[in-house]
Amino acid sequence: MTVDGTAAGARPAQAEPGARAWVQRHLSKLVVAPSFVAALVFFYGFILWTVVISFTGSRMLPSYELEGFDNYVNIWRLSRWNTAVENLFLFGVLFIVLSMILGCILAVLLDQRIRAEGALRTIYLYPMAISYIVTGTAWKWLLDPGIGIEKAMHDLGWTGFSFDWIVDPDMAIYTVVIAAVWQASGFVMAMVLAALRGVDEEIIKAAWLDGASLPAIYRRIIIPTIRPVFLSAFVILMHLAIKTFDLVMALTSGGPGTSTSVPATFMYDMAFQRDRLDYAATSAVMMLATVAAIIVPYLYSEIRGARRG
């Protein structure tokens, strides 16, 4: 009995080191597992759920009776959706082009080793640290004819000054562009400036000795060298443009009328105001597909380039 009791009592003691070793060996996986499961359920799970809902006739509450691709056809018959897509195209083109141009100009100026470069770099980059809600609210106050820039000009005696774009249906979308460019151009500046500082100075010195002018050096040597940075900035800005929501809601709420409505605001309106969960899911899936069509080829090219390198 004593021998059996000793053997029986020894088993837990022998098993404990093995369990401890297994925990130590898989500790990193155990720590990451809860986050992985949460992302799997609440991110990819809801993406899959949204895709399913887009093929149904759901109204205020979800329905799981599949109706095929009817929603993807019918949504293009809605003038509100077509307006949202047109606004997104106009906003996206202006936002990306102006942010790239302004960011490059700022980066080139700072690359001249001017005084107070650190302070200026912080000032230009600071807007990117602000949420789009704050940006939209601040620009809404600035552009409001009753309290903003127009009111300030009138108080200074310039009574003929008019800047009421935010309440003009034909010009309101450009106020969204102004606010978005103000926030994103500093980010482009930081990317381009970092790339400029990584260019081999010996090549630039050699070009100087050959008599090349500064514009020629930037056009023929520096810009082609940092071309991948422009591609990265373009992809990021495109992604920001497609999913723009909070800036529009804070600045114009999609108005006046539907003049600043974009697919993201269309999705919100259909889901929470018009009880059309099917159209909301359809628009969300189409936005996701658009982003994926941009991001996936970019990531593929980056991975392929890294493998070749």
C-alpha cells in the first residue's frame, strides 16, 4: 500500500514539470490566442456576415433568405448612390493630387536644411495626429459664413467678401477636399522627406559637378529614385479617400442635400435612417472590394520585390 501510494503520489510531481514546459514552449501563442480569436470573430466574422446580408432582402432586421445579386444591380439604379460615387471620384482625385503636390513641395523646401526645420516639420505633420472628427468640426467653424472666415472679413470692413462654399451645393464638396488635404499633406511630406534624406548624396554631388541645376537634379535623379514612396503614398491616400466618413459627417453631414454624400455616408444612411440593411451591406462590400483591389496588388508587388531582393 505504501509503495502504491508513493507511486500514485509521484505522478503529479512528474507531470507538473512537463505541463510547465509545455506552457513555456507555447506561451507566446497562448498570449496572442485571445486577440486572434477576437479578430477572427469580430473582424473577419462580421465581414463574412456583411457579405451574406448583401445577398438578402434585409430591411430593418437581418433576413437570411438569399436573393442573388439583385442588390448589386438595383443599387446602381438609385440616384443617391450614383451621386455618392460621383462625389467620391471627384473628392478622391482632388484629395490625392493636391495632397501629393503640396506634400512634395513642403518636403522639398524642408530638404534645403532651412532653420527651424524641426519646428516646421512638427507643425506640418501635426494635423495628421488629429482625428477627422476634430478636423471636420474645426473647418466647419472656419467655413461657416456666420462665424468663420466670411464673418471675420466683414468685421474687418471687407463687406463684399463672400466665402459660403459650405452651404453651396455646387461647392460644398470642395470644402471637404480642403479639410482633407490640410490634414493629409503633412503625412505625404513626412514620407517624401524621409525618402529624400535616404538618397545617396554622392550622386547629387556628382550631378552638381557636372553642372546640373537643382530642378534637373530633382526631376532626373531624386524623384525617380524615390518613386516607390509615391506609390505607397498614393495607395494610402486612396484608401483614406474611399473610406472617408467621419470628416464628411463632422463637416457637412453629407449636405447640403446630397452634395457631399459619399459611399460611406450612403451606407450609414441606409442602415440607420432608411432601414435598408441590404443596401447598406451591399455598399460596404463594394467599398471593401475597391480597397482590396488597390491594396492586394500593392502588397503582392511589395512581397515579390522583397523576395527578389
